[in-house]
Amino acid sequence: MLDRRNIAIASPSTGQEECDAVTETLRSGWLTQGPKVAAFEKAFAHRHTVKHAIAASNCTCALHLILTALGVKAGDEVIVPSFTWVASANAVVYCGATPIFADVLPGTYNLDPASVAAKVTKRTKAIMAVHLFGLCADMDAIKRAAPGIPLVEDAACAAGSAYKGKAAGSLGVAAAFSFHARKSITTGEGGMVTTNDDGLAHAVTSLRNHGASISEEERHRGTAPYLLPEFDVVGFNYRMTDLQGAVGLAQLKKLDGFVGERQQWAAFYKRELANVPWLRLPEVPEGYTHAWQSHVCMVDENKLGMSRNKLMAYLQDKGISTRPGTHAVHSLGYYKRQYKLSPEDFPISWNCNQHSMAIPLHNKMSAEDYTYVVEVLRAI
């Protein structure tokens, strides 16, 4: 076996290009949202084949902007997968609406269309399809399950992903992306709304800047310095800085290379771990492009002879960082109490909560790191 290593679950991959981009922006004197953010938005829209990309402070803010622009309010319901990061449901609560949880499919961890169909009511204002871990949800099946209801993509993990040849972010009425440090490309924090709907794009652009009728850049570059924007709606301060926009531009140029490398090593895991009897590897249906933000497996405790948590502690001692895939939101304290839910109400999500395990896969890992992870797992 290779010498013991210390392998992080994730690590941002940045270099001289990002340093140069930040230095250039600092020297320009324009640090708040401005030309670098605008350039990042344009490039991101082009890469994901949409008309509009609108940068935001983070993905949670992006989701909140989308739902607000759609008119989601108190008394409305939004269907959300029960196995996802809590931000998906939190954005619904921010609007005063009710998150209605639906279960997920065991092979992909994404929304189960049959569960969605069972949850639709006359109050359903939108459905939030999360592309979990970088794999797109089955958007066509979800649309058939709930025809006519706006479908919002929580694409936090899905930069570079695709579904039946179409880029994530172009599959619903709007999408929200994350540039958190654990994502494939990062601006530290940061988010992006994408949409092909002109009216929705206009609303989101205004709402992210307090509801202003024009952007800060337009105002500062204008010829009438005494004019302030009109404010016809109450908005938010959800802007991205030009420092982040500069980093995002540098990172976006590397996205396809990052995703390609992750796909190569996901294939290595699939080949080398195929015969580990207690480990179920993630599925990638035909016609999907997985961006592999995370590589999440399922642990069969009966075959393994120990709990998932004990296994994770063992791997940590061996220098291999792991994490649960994510959590079953309906089992978290606030949601459990507020909506009187039990873990067993969504059995697939609860099983994923208890038995999923992400193993390291990121662009800072070496071939020796991947080989070490495989050798340790095989030896258990």
C-alpha cells in the first residue's frame, strides 16, 4: 500500500490566473459590482446557452431572487426534494411560502417524479429540482408529473452539467448556481441566476440591487450625476463584487477542463471499486453529463459489518476525508417541528441521510491520492 496520505474531501483549484485577475481589479479601483461581474455574467450565459445570467451574493440569494420574481408568497407552496442542502427549503421560507417535501430516487439522489405528482395541489407555485452533486434531475419526467407549473433548477452543484444535450441552467424557467469553495469553480462565495425569460431576468436584476430601476454601473457611468434610481419594489442587497467576478472569469475558463478531469477519475472509481460489495457507486443515466461536484456512494452496513459513521471515522484516521452526501431536510429540527414531520415520512431520503458517503474527488488530487483511496477502501 502507498504511504499514508492526507486527502481533503474538496479543495478549490486556483492559480496565478486568479491572483492576476484580483490584482488587476484592485488596481482598477472598481471593487463593487461592475465591469468584471458583467463580463462574468456574459461568459457564464454563453457557456450554459442561456440569454441571461445575473450574478448574486451566493446561491441561496439566487434562489430567493428567482422565487420572489416568480411571485412566490405566503400561502403558496413550492415542492422541494427532501434530500438536499437546507438552503433549497430555506429560500422558500424566506418568501413566506411553505416547502412541500418530495422523496428522491435511490440511484440518482434527485427528485422522484412520482413523489412530485403526489404533492401537487392548487397552491403549488413552483417546483425546485435540485441537480444534486452535479447530476441533473430528470426534468422531462418532472414536467410530465406536474404540467404547467414553473420548474426552478437548484443547480448549485451543476456548473458544466448537461441533460439530454442541454446545459444545466437552461432546463427550467430559471436556475441558481453556486460558486462556494466546494464547487467545481469558485469565487469563494457567490451565485448566479440563469434564465431565458426576459421579464424574469429584469425582475431579478432589479431585486438584487434593492429594487433599483438601473444598476450601480449604469448610474456611475451616466451623464447626470444628480440622478438616483427609482425604487418601485422592495428588493435586496444581493450583489456580487468585481473581485469575485474577476475570479469567476478566470475559473470559468477552466470549467470544462475541471469537469473532464473529474469525469476521468469518477470512471477510475467506477472501475476500481466495482467489486467492493458493501459500496454502491453513484449512477449516471444515459444521456446525462455529470459534473461530479461530489462523488457520493451508499454504504451497506450489513455487508460491511460496521456503521457508516464508524467507517468514516476509520477513513479519517487513514487520512481520507469523507462527508455524508447531504441531509434529509425534513429531519432537521426546524422543519421537523414546524411541519410535524418524521424521518420515516420520506424513506429514501432518510436512508440516504443515514448511509450516503462522499469520497474525495477534486482537481487538487493526484493519481497517487486516488490510488490510495481505492486501496484503503478495497482493504476493508
